[in-house]
Amino acid sequence: MSQHARAARLLASGLLALALGACGLSGPDSSQEVSSAGSRTSAAPELAATTPLTDPRDWTGPTSAVVEDPEVHPVADDPSPHLPVTVTDAQGTEVTITDTSRILALDIYGTLSRTVFELGLGDRVVGRDISTQFAEAKDLPLVTRGGHDLNAEAILALDPTVILTDTSLGPWDVVLQMRDAGIPVVVLDSHRGLDNVGSLTRSVAEALGVPQAGRKLAQRTETEVDDVRQQIDKVAPRSLADKLRTVFLYVRGKSGIYYMFGEGSGADSLINALGAYDVADEIDWSGMRPITDEGIIAAQPDVVLMMTDGLKSAGGVDGLLERLPALAQTPAGENRRFVDMSDSEILGYGPLTAQVLNALAVAIYAPEAVS
């Protein structure tokens, strides 16, 4: 990776932490089963089993994308880590891990903890971040406070033998404090996108001494993603003019935070995989930046993707359009074409990636299947 690319990823991670840290997730609940309009929304069937719209713009009103099977399905039953293991993490730090009996895996989307569980090491995880909301981990104690701030006292109280994290959570002084306390801390790549789902999985597994399980999980995830993308290719418009102009908005209404995610944010990878047209490149919108009227007007989205809690925080579609009048004047606003998805899933890019893509694709191309 070039020096410019590394700098861009670090900048994106910092902006993401700033934006998401302003307001945390609400914790495990059934919100992902309730649409932004307040009506029940069923889990998405396989895209191949639906009847897509002839014209992908032929729908109005918001809908929610809900994965069909959020349960953990480990690739191995209680694998035996081969320890000690020494790895060089994403920051170039050499870390030796001798004990994986008490694991903390912490990042802004809960991707790392989900990966540890899917590797078959879930019974060794002793705590969670606020974004780790799947049922198998819901009873674990939180080590983040006020949203996404690491709590040193809570972490030390759990006596972890290894910590996996990235630069998406802070304060960074807490991470350094853990190292000073003698806890091995492995800092992984903060970038989330389709381009590194497999490599991130393998990095987690290598640090925990289960590389074989890592290869198996990475292969399973990549195969599932490839299968879904093939199904999406069959229904998504081929002509650039026919593709749905799509943007990703990150909103925390109570905190007055309204961001549009652009190139390098992870949202661009998601939009492209859905066979939609990522407007960010056209309007030169990079990273995560506060929404402007000019940006919205230039984007003229047909569809808006959002996190469920974010849309709720703005008062739903009506509240959002009232707060952002420029958005109301776009095709998405005029037709109320908003697709929301669980905050802890939509940009996670972990073992659930294929299901996330499938659920979003069904919501966009066959919304009647989940209404």
C-alpha cells in the first residue's frame, strides 16, 4: 500500500471515530426488525428467490434491510490455538501472544468480535464494545462508554490476555495504557471494505493462533460474497444511466451530526457492490464530510442508505427531510426512497458481509419482498 493510501485510511478512520463517537448505539434490541416508517419489516429472503422490479426506480417509501440469519456459525468447534505466536500488526509493531484464554476484540463496528466468535473462540471473549450487538455476545460486559470511548478501568477489570483493536476507537492513550500494563495489543487494519474482508479475517486468526480456522472463515465469507454479487449482477441495471444514484448518509440528529460518506469511507465499496452508482466520485466527495446543500443538490440521489438508529435520531424520513430541505428536492427525497439497516451491520464488512449485501439488494431491487 502506498504512503498516500495509508494516510487516506488513517484520515478516514479518524473522521469515522469522530462522527460515530458522538453518539453510541443503543444496544441489543429488535430495532432492526422495524422499518424507518415504524412498520414491521421481514428478514430478507435470498435475492434469487424474489421478483425484482422491472424498473428499479419504480418504488416509493422507506424500507429496511434485515439479514435473514444473524446467528453465529463458527467454522470450528473450540479450536486449539498454536501459541506462542508473534505477529507484526498494522502499525508495524511486533507483538507476541502467549495466552488467548481471555480475549477482547474491539472496533467501531463490532467486526473484530464477530470474527472471533465465527472462528470458534467466542467462549474466550470476556467483554464487548457497544457495536457488538449479536445475541451470542449480548451478556458480555461493556468496555466502552459514552458511545465508542474505551474505558481503561473496565478493560483492566476483565484481565484480558490479548486485545485486538484498530484505530477506530479511542482515546489512543487507553490503548497505550494497556500495553504499558503488559497486555499484548494487536492493532489491525481499520479500513472496512470488500477488498480486505478476507485479509482482515486471516489477520485476526493469525494473532489468535488459529490460522487454519482463519483461512476457512475467509474462504467461506468470500465465496458467499461472490455468490451474492453474482445474483446482484443479474438484477442491477447494466447501463450507467439506469443505475440508481446512491449516497450514504450518517446522521445523529440529537447531536446535530449530518455527514455524507464518500470515497474511501467504506460506503463506496458497499454502493458499488450493490450495482448502484456511487455519486461520490462524480461530485468529488471523499472521506466523511458534513452534508452541504450544494453536495446534496449535486448528488441528486435516487436512493439514500442510512443506519437505522441514525434515521430514527433525525425523526425518521419526515424529520430528516425537514432538517435537510435540499434532500427533499432530490428524487430520493421526493419518492422517500430511504433504505436503513442496523448500525452494527451495514458497514461492518465481516463474516456477515454476504447477508448484508443480500438484504440491501432485496430492499433496493425487490422491496415488496420485505414489506
